[in-house]
Amino acid sequence: MENQSTITTALLAVCRRWHGSIDEQFSNINNVVERIGRYAASWPLPDDVKKELESNHKQLDVMIKRCRTTAGSPMDRAIRNTLLKSSVGLCLVQIKIWAYGGYAAGNMTADEVHELGFLLPGETGGKRLRVEATTSMAEVKVSVLNEDFIRVVIDQSAGENAAQVVHGWPRGVNNAVIVITSVDEDREVYRQLTPRLHNNIQMPEGSHGKQFAIKAAFLKHVDDEPVFGSSPTFSMPLSTEDLIARLDKQHHEDFELHMQEVERQRLEIERLHAELEAKK
């Protein structure tokens, strides 16, 4: 993971535009749409988020232009304001977190995150020193919802005092990384940056009936070296289809064994019959 690049005055001005005038906010939205479209192949933004962004952008473009003319009504301006607020929120929450995840996974550079108009966590434009990484340990609590989904809660570790109750995240921490490993195959099957305390996770295909280990670490900056806490294990149940398939497979195997035994007995009878014929 490369170091964060120097934050320029121009970049800080772009970041401040998210909270500026209508034209300034729309300029930033334009920039996000243009860059995500340009790098679509290497930046796989989730389809639902991309569709919402593009739809809002097209409608917003129409409403902003209409509201600049005498034809713009109070209702038009209300629709424009609603679309603008929704679009900015989409960029500053879902798309920003998606970009942080891409950066944490090494798929995006710091400069590319900056090009979208976002500062990385902990960046202050060089006016203050970067704060130290957190030393707080994360405790993972996992519950299996069904054969495909698990519920993961990330909390502060209670340490050695099991009776101590701790809720929420450490001060100044906005992200955590979750890692899930297959116990049987000893390989990582899931890694995701999250800003949420509670997370519903869809397990990868082929997880039914297998055991996994899960761990998490708090991050003040998305490029901090993760320091993981305990790593509990959990097992994914088999689905009804899995159970039927297993039963069907067992029936086939039992049938094969039965046919092999029938064939063995047939050959034995033929051998005995041949011996009797030879003695006549």
C-alpha cells in the first residue's frame, strides 16, 4: 500500500465544494460520474449504486438548467434541491466508502481517491501531523442468519476482564476491516472495509457445510497495518438443496455398492457352478 500523496490547495478546494453552492456541488458530482465512467473496467462500482448515481445525475442536470430560466417553478426548485441532497449523500457515503475499500484492497491509489474529490481518513491537508494508528483491539461477534448470510458485530474488546461491558468503537476510529478465512482450506475468502458496527455479510458460493474463522481490526486510516483481535470460528449450515443432494448421492453410492455385491455373488456362483461341472 503506497503512502498518501501530498494534499494540494486545489484538492482541498474540490473537497470543500461538496458543501458549497449548487453549482459547486453539481461540479463535484459531474466529476465523480465522469471518472467512474472512464475507469469502469478497473473500478467495479456496484451496479445499483452506479444506476442510482447516473439516474440522479441526469435528472439533476435537467432540473438545474430549468431552474436557471424563468420557466423554473418553486416545485422545480424543490425537486432540484432534493436530487442534489440525495446525490451528494450518495457520493459522500456509499461511493466514498466504496473508494476507501478499493484503496484498502490495493485496487485504487491515494491519488485516484483524491481525483474523485475525497480525502482519505486522517488526511488534513498537511496542516497537522497524521494521528497515530489506534491500539484498541476489536472483538468480533458473529451469528449465522441462514445458509448464506451471517451477522457480524464489531465491538471494542473487553480484554482480560470478561465481565467488562464495552460498546461502540474507539474514539477517532471510523473504519474497520473484516477478514474471513476458510478453516479447511486455510485461505482468505472475504476481506472488506466497513464503517458500520453491525454488518450483514453474504458468504461466498460454496460455503455451505464448511467452517470459517473471522477477525477484525480497527483502522484510523485505511492504510494502517491491521492489528487483529480474537478470531472466533463458525460453521455455515447446509441448505435443503444440499441435504437433498447429499441424500441422493448417498442413495447412488449405496446402490453402486449393492450392484457390486450382486456382481460379486454372481461371479462366485458361476465359479462354483464351473467347479461342479468339472467334477462330473
